[in-house]
Amino acid sequence: MVAQPIAFFDSGVGGLPYLEAARRLLPGRRFIYLADRAGFPYGTKTPQAVQALAVQAVLALATRFQPVAIVVACNTATEVAIDAMRAALPTVPIVGTVPAIKPAAAFSSVKRIAVVATQRAAEEPYLLRLAEQWAADCQLTRLGDGALVDFIERRLFTASPEERLAAVRPAVEKPLAAGADVLVLGCTHFLHMAADFLAAVPAGRHLRLVDSRQGVAQQVARVVERATAETGSGADAGSGASAEPDLMFLTGPEPFEARYEDFARRFGLEPAGSLY
């Protein structure tokens, strides 16, 4: 029996490092990635608008591919729409992505942590609840940086090193000014520029970056193992090797722009056009 694929979606290209992390734990599985280009960016939209876009995405993926699981590789969509997605699609396990507040609190030696996210995610009460649950002994600095999300989506491969550093510098300076020693990358897009974040830290200062990739990948592996055991779609989480390629889809009208083709190929995906 051919194993069902694992589907990922994000407002854009942010979820690709999360797919890569899951692929390492689940060799042989087929992966489908959807970048909601037509809905980008999520971070400036109302919760109701994000919920509508997220529900549309998971329903389209479920209808087309019958995935064993769907990964919402987007902090904003998870924070404001995970319940709506699960209500709309109760038959498919949906794994969310949230800022790695718990490990950040554990890593901080001064008990001051910061989170950089989209404007919507930074303002969400969900983030404060995470901090109250896992980092009650820490001072939390929140920063919304929608401009950086847009920069990564549109200019990551064409910007100069100086432009890249200038783009991340505000997201580094505010946490350092607040005395934080740990910065949570609370938007999946920011993983693409982790090296730039570190390069922007002044000499003699320390700022540790934390993200949720590994935790999400491990949860995906657990969910897939449980689902395949229940349905018989593969003997274990890493089984069911497929000869079919891993694919990346967009939303909205063609064409599949060159920058998305570049992202797709860098992450071992074939550009596959528009899903809807």
C-alpha cells in the first residue's frame, strides 16, 4: 500500500524549513507543500480573515491529496485558526506550530526572553497564555515585524548581504535593548535568515536563537506513526517509500514565479503550479 502524503501549508515559504526537519525524521514519506501566495501575508489580516484562508487551505489539501496529516507551518494561522481548521476537518490530524516559549525560558540565564513574530501573532492573547504557562518567571518582549516577513518572501535570494543585515537588525536590537539573552523566532519565515540574525548581534553581546522546528517534526512523526498504525497505511512512520515526487503548490493565478521555483528546488520539491 502506498503511504498517504504529509501536507504542509503556510502563508508563503516560511514552512519549508519545517518540512525539511520532518523529512529527516520520516525518510521515504511523500511531502506536499502549499504556499498561500494569494492570501499572503497573514500577519496583517484580521483573525476572521486568517481563519477563512486557513480553513480553505486545509480543505483543499485534504480533498486533493487525502494526507495522513496536515502541518500548519505558520505561527499566525495556528494561533488564530487551529480550532477552526480542526472543526472543519475532523477526520485528518492537524499539527500546529507555536513559538518555542518553553525552551526559551529554560535556556535564558537572565530570565529575559523575546519573541519576534508577525504583527498579528505578536498581538495574540495566545502568545501571552504560552508565556504564562511556560515562562512565568521571565520578562517577555514581543516584537511584530511584518516587513521582515515580506522581505524574506520577496527578496531573500536577490538582496545583498548588507540589505539582509539591515532587514533583521530591528528584530535584534529591541531584544538586546530589553536585556534578553534568548530570541524566539516566532514566525516560520525567519528560519531562512537565522544566520543573518546571529550576524547582526554586536561583538561582545549574546543572543541565542530558538525555534520550534524539531518539536514540530517530532510531533508530526508521532501523529503519522499513530495514524498509519490505525489505518494500515504503511507499517511505521518512516515506511511507505513513494516513487512520486514531493511537490510545492501555490494559490492564485499562474505563473509559478521564479523565486518560488528557487525555494522549491532548494528544498527538494518540484514546482507544481496553483492548487486553487
